[in-house]
Amino acid sequence: MQTYRRRLLATTLFVGAVALAAPAVAQVAPTEAPATDPMASQPPVDQATAQSAADPAAQATGSASAQGDEPAGDIVVTGSRISSPSATAASPLQSISADLIRQSGAVNVQDVLLQNPTFGAPGISRTNSSFATQSAGVATVNLRNLGEDRTLVLVNGRRFVSGVPGSSAVDLNVIPAQFLERTDILTGGASAVYGSDAVAGVVNFVYKTKFDGLNIDAQQGISQYGDGSDRQINLLAGKNFADGRGNIMLFGGYSKQGTVLKKDRSTEAGSSAIDRTSATLTPNDPEVLLSGFIPGGRFFAGEGATRQTFSYGTDNTLRNCTTVSCGGFNRSDSRYLAVPVERYLAAGRANYEFSPAANVFIEGNYAKTKARTNIEAFPLSSDLVNIASGGQVPIQTVVGGVTYRNPYVPDAIFNAATDTDGDGLRDIYFDRRLTDFGPRTSSATRDMFRIAGGLNGKFLDDRFNYEVYGIYGQTIENQTGNGQYDSTKFNQALNSYRDPATGQIVCADPAARAAGCVPANIYGINALAPAADYLAVPTSLRSKITQTVAGANVSGKLFSLFGADPVGFSVGTEYRRESSSNTFDLLTQQGLNGNNALPSTSGSFDLIEGFAETIVPLLQDRPFFHSLSVRGAVRVSNYSTVGTTVSYNYGGEWAPIQDVRFRVMQARSVRAPNVNELFQPAQQDFPTGLQDPCAGVTAATAGTLGTQCRGATGVAANIASNGAFAVNQADLQGITSFGGGNPALQEEKGNSFTAGVVINPRSVAGLRNLVLSVDYFNIKIDDAIVTTPLQFILNQCYNSAIQQYCDLVVRRPAASGPNSAGSLDEVNTSPSNSGGAKTSGIDVAVDWRSNLSSLGLGGDLTLHGAYTHLISGYNVPLPGSARDYFAGEVGTDIAAPRDKFSITSGYDIAGIGLTLTGTWLSQASLDDQLTGVRPGSDPQYRVRPQFYLDSQIRFRTTDGFEFYVGGSNLLNNKPPFIADIGASAGQDTNTSIYDPLGRRYYAGVRMSF
């Protein structure tokens, strides 16, 4: 009852605030903004931010200049390189202000961006990367659910070095939020203006430019469960000089986000402290499923009908468990839910205007990010030790012509064992949890450095602008790990005997003995501990990413047509070189330490581009034509890998009256393949959540499914033994996959169309502070670079009998250790230009603000909202294949509810401010590749909608001091339970989209001088 009352009170407060419409600065500013009085109660900010807050139109269009040095009165909109006194965005553009970031209490800017409904589930975040072999704790963004590699991230309109080896994805951990004036989100293709990768759109982080003063802030937070503490402290200093012709800013910051364990959280189906899986293809339907890899091990002796299974129980006593359960191991006890991330950030920028024709600028970033992962001890199976034999481990050895028995082998196992491979020696299969080695851990340090600089200015009576610039950036990652082993040493250590001369147990191989071999005893809990130091090996990784850019452009005003503003143009060229290398230790590269086999990847490419853009105002200040303009842009690129590519856009804007503006844009964007897609050798993966279509098939199952399954390797034998094809827990865990690059890839092409209207009824007194924008978007990608989904491969092979997919599937011909005959061994894939993708929908953004002085009241009310409805969304893995729908779907690889909105409301008066933010995700359906039905068509596969409420209250003084407290997920929403049918790897829910951490609180102070 108390919980219900708390939720009712919180909801009432939120609804009440929305009804009043209330804080400062938009979360999502629409593409126009009202003519309105500036808000009265602003915290101390720099000049540029203060100007932006006072001019909502500039904030709404993203119209502050990239470097802050354009001619007075001219602005540059994200999505164009042309400066103009009346520039507006022809594509959907939203802005997130610095104030909103402050009012969110977020440590990482990713958390703020993900509330915007234009973003899909991130590929990497703090809560979905605990199982990652690298890049754990990285923060990426994904526009329109089209992927990080189709989302171009810029800083001040220029490229930023990647944080993920082989990819173009930028790690947002390195972006100092306190250095930002705003963040612009441009959706729709923008390759003609910014180059490759802007297929889904652009995220442009715009730095402050005229800050003068000193800001210090500190914040501490913690969850209601007493864990996941976070803290940050930041210092920003800036100084204008030479009568405002120069400015220098320096920033330093530190933050740390703490660990959250999976076992300490719950889902809608209860606690996550115990391993559970989904009993059916229905959300919130769990059943306990402990891992069969246990500390006491399982030993499989004999073959066929006489095969027996042995294990050591929790009392460390050997028992025969051929017909009963051998026990289970709870993996959830060790798993991280949220990866701890520690950041050290430094940034600086400076500019000095020698004359209007020569302004020198420079900006630099340095970031050191540390992250750690922790998962359960390694699940060892004998096929990962004696790789050559497929897992058969001899328990006898021949030394000097004499056959010796391994002295560690108990009599019961030895007597049940047989010679299964015909070499004259008894052998067994085994598996065990390597708790003797401790959990698998990794510690990664990523160092990012970037410097950008150049010269810009105006010439020919200020009609023309130019810019020459250069950029160099690099990211270096060093990672170490524990909990793995050397399979060669392990194989030698298992081959032991009692030396009759000394009575000591020794390794049988003389060379191994000379190298320090320690005999391995696998029979019993912690029996391996004496040999652990010899067998265990650390893992290591070093990656390096570099980016070099040089460019120049000229823009300006030409002539006027029909009395309208002058025709604007921009032309330029840019050179770019990208390189990436990723090198694991030698054992990992070969898959000889139980880890994924991950060969080194190294590659580079370069390109040179030329581009041109124009905006042509046609009519202005005429009846039914307050303004009318058309625009277009083209970019020609020559890659060292794919040759010549062309991207372009064209569109126009029409405002019949000042209050209403229509806009339309058609764009062709391109994305060239990245280093991984081109050059990566086949990498091993152990996918989770795959469902074998043959499960349950019998000798009588009719149709394509029955025929295909019974004809697959080992399946008929499995059916003969069990009556129906059956898979066990080891089979589900034992699937591997190999996928690498393809040097024959070509660029993918995206065609985007956007059309919308912006309404700002300035002429209506009661509505002059309202801005409403509605935009339709449609993005279609041809020749898409896709890695065919593994579940899709299985479904197409067994349900549709398409041989090209069946060629990618490998099944076990017979029972092998704990694995069943016919169980999936490998499901392989690779990238190709064979796919397609499409997404379409509607964006709605609203901005309303009011100073209550006209009503005789004090304070400021604001309301900012953004809503996205997905009309359609699907991928096509191969030409002619069925569409894989994702709109309205939650799966392992994607999360795209059809409807999402975020509303920020608040009230500021006399130094006190309140902000409330609500984010809503509509109901979704499980992946149609699992259920076989289109998303939304069957209620049993639906995931409930979610609503999250955040809040902050601030107290400001006149001397620049501010104290604030806030909370996130105040309703303490629990995520849906969808383990193994749509959850992130190793978790019970999709942690990319649903908040798994629960209610959290924070408090902080800000001081401005």
C-alpha cells in the first residue's frame, strides 16, 4: 500500500507539472522557436549559452555557428555549411541544450540522448557490455535503429575519432558535457554535407565559444539499494581577451560510475539472483535453469547405451548421476549488470581574430577511460582442452612401452571408461566450472587524444567566408584479463602418471616436465588449485585507432533573385585517412585459452572528397510567400577501397505566412565499409538466445520442417534415442559462430525523404510562445552491408529449405561429451552487400514557454516534448528473402517500440527550479524470427509498456552558488523478464532499452565566478 501511495503521489506531481507546463531550456527544441521573453531565472552561464537561451530560434534550429566566428547576424545550421541571417533547417533538427544536461544529473551525455525518441537502443552501453570481449563500458548512439555505423558523430561540425576498433562509432565517454553549448540531432541522410556514415543522420556536439569565468561543480549519487554509486567533479575556466577578439577555455573533469551486480536487481518476474530462462516464448514466464558446468565437474565414461556420467557433489564426494541431475551452478551470482567506468577528461579550445580575414582556432580533447568486467568462472569442456581429438581425453598413457593409468582418476570412472577412438587407451569426456581459477575478469584502459585547428575568416567586403582546418585523433585501448588457461599446457598436465622410480605423479611428456609442467587433477572441487598457477594465463589486448583529416571550404553570398535574400553557396574539399589495429595475445588469437578465437585485425583506407552546396531564396515577403527557397548539395568521394561514390540532396522550404513553414528534403547518402567489415579475419563468437527450429521434431513431423530436420546431421539419431529431437542446456551453451570481413564489399546507399511543417503562431497572442513541428521520415538502404542474423539463417534453412543458409549450419554427428547428437555446433555468417533496410515514421516536437508576469504572477513555465511513431521498419538479409520486421519489436539485437515520447516540464521562480521528465516506451513484441509472427499480431508475445519519471530541484543564490538534488526512475520500474528470448547477453532483460538499475538519487553543487 505504501509503494502504491508513493507511485500515485509521484505520478500526480508529474501530471500536475505537465498540466501547468513548466523548467528552463528544452530537452528537445523543435526546428523553430517562439518569439518570447527570455526566462528570468537562469543559472550563471557563458555568453554564448546565455544568448542561445535568450534566443529560442537559434537554439531550436541549431543555428549557433560551429566555431562562433561567422559574420555578425549570420548563422550556420547543422546540416549545412552556408551562413545566412535567416538560415533554417530543411531536415528534421532537434537540439538538446547544456541546461537540460545539467538538469538531468547524468554523468554521461549518452544517458540524456537516449531519452530522445529518435534514438534506438545503443550497441554498447554500461549496462549491456559486461560480456563483451572488448569495448566494455563504451557509450555509443544509434539513430533510427539503423546502427552506430550509420550515425555520424561530429564535434563543431567536424569528424571525431572512433572509440571502437574497426568501426566509426564514437565513444561518448570522451565528450565533456560541461564543455557543450548544445547537441544537435539531425535525422535523415546528410552525407552530401558531412560525408560517409551519415545515413541515419548526424549528432553534432557544439562547444561553448565565448565563456568567460570559472565554473566548478561536484555531484554524488547512489541507488536506493546502496550500490551503483557515482560521482563527478568538473572545472571549467574561460577568458575573453583583446576586446572580445580572442577566447581561451580549459576544462578538467573526473567521474566514476560504480558497479551493480545482476543478483541485486529484479525484473517484473522477480529477483535476478538465480539463473533463469524463459520457459516459453512469453515475457515474464521464467523457470530456473542453472548451468550444467559445475565446480565438481561431469565425467562421461563409456559410449552408447553403456555411457555413464559421474560428478562430485557439493560435499566433494563422487557420485554416479547418469540418470539423475548432476547439480547446477548459479552464474548470476558473479555477473555485473552495470560495468564500473572511471573517466579523466581534459579539453581546451582557443581562438584569436587577428583581423576579420584571419581567425586562428584550436581545440583539443584528452580522455582516459577505465572499465572492468566480471563474470562467472570459465565453463571448461574437454573439447576446449584436447582440441585435436574433439574432446576425448585419455586417462592412460604409454611411457617407455609401458601403459600407465592416470593416478588421479577414481576407480568408478576408470572402470566405466572405454577406448572410444581406437588408440588402445581408455578415454573420457569431461566438463567443469573453473572456480579454481576464480571469475573471468577484464580491466581496460582507453586513451583518446584529438586536436583540431585551422584558420577562417571573411573577405571581399564580408560577402565570403573561408576555412582551412586539420584534425588528428587517436584512441588506444589496453586490456588485460584473468580466468583463462593455456590449452596446450592443460593437455600436457592431464597426461600424467606415477613415476615408478620416484613414486611421484609427474607429467608424461619429458619436454613438458622440463618446462615446469604441473600434473592436473580435475577430479574434485578445487582439485585443480595446485596446478592453477601453471595452467592459468592472462589475456591481453591492444588496439589503436587513428584518424587524420584535412580540409578547406569557401562559402558566401552571390546575388539575389526577385528581391529575396542572396543565393548562398559553399564549395570545398576534404582528405581523410582512417586506420585501425586490434591485437589479442597469441593464445586468444588461436583460441587456445578457452576464449573466443579472435585473430588480429589491421587495416586502413583513405579518401579525398569534393563537395558543393547552394541555398536559393526565390520569393520573400509576398502574399502567400513569406519565404520560398530551394537547396541542393553534392559530394563526390574517391576511396582507396571502394572507388568513387556520389551523394547528394535537394529540397526546399515554403512559408506562406510567418507562422507556418513547410519543408521537404530528398537525400542520397552513402556509407563505405569500415575496417572490420573489410579486413577482419573470421572471429569466433558464442551467441546466446538462439532457438533450434528442430527442437521437438519427431519421426512423424510433416512438412518442410520435419524433412529438413530429419535430413540434418545427427538429428535422426537424436530422435531415435529420445522420441523427439531434444536439446539440453549444454547444447544451448555450446553453439559457436564464426564471422569475418569481406574485402569485396562496396558502399551501401541510403535514400531518405523527409517532409514536415513547423507552426509558430506568433500573430496569436495566446499561442505566440508555442512551436509545433511534425515531420515524416522514410529511409531506405540498398546494397546494405549486413551480417545475416543467425536466427534468420536457422529459420530459412529448416522452415524454407534454402540451401545457401543450410551451408552455414554445422551440427554434431553424434553425442560428444555433454552435447547431444544433432545439436548445433556452428552457425556461421559474414557481411555482404546483399541486404536492405527501411524505416519510416513520424516525429512530433513541441515547445511552449511562458513568463507569468503578464498574469501578475512570478516565474517561468516551460513544456518541451518529443514523440516518434514508427510506421514501418524492417531488414532484408538477402535479396528475395522475407522481411525481418523490427518496428514494434524487442529482440537480442534490436529494440524498437513503435511509439516513444519524452516530456520535460518545470517551473523556475526566485532562484528555485523544478524539473520533471517523463519517458514512455510503448508495448513491444518479441523478435518475429523467434515467434514466427509479425510484431504486434499476437498478444502472447507482447512486452508491457514502460514509463520512467526523473526529477530535479534546484536552489540558486545571487552570488553564483547552486545546490540541487534529483532522482532517476523515481517509480522504480522493473524491466520485463525476457531472458534468452530478447535479453542482452548474460542478463534477464534487454538492458539497452529498459532501465535495469531501479531508483537512483543524486545531489550536487555548482559554483560560478
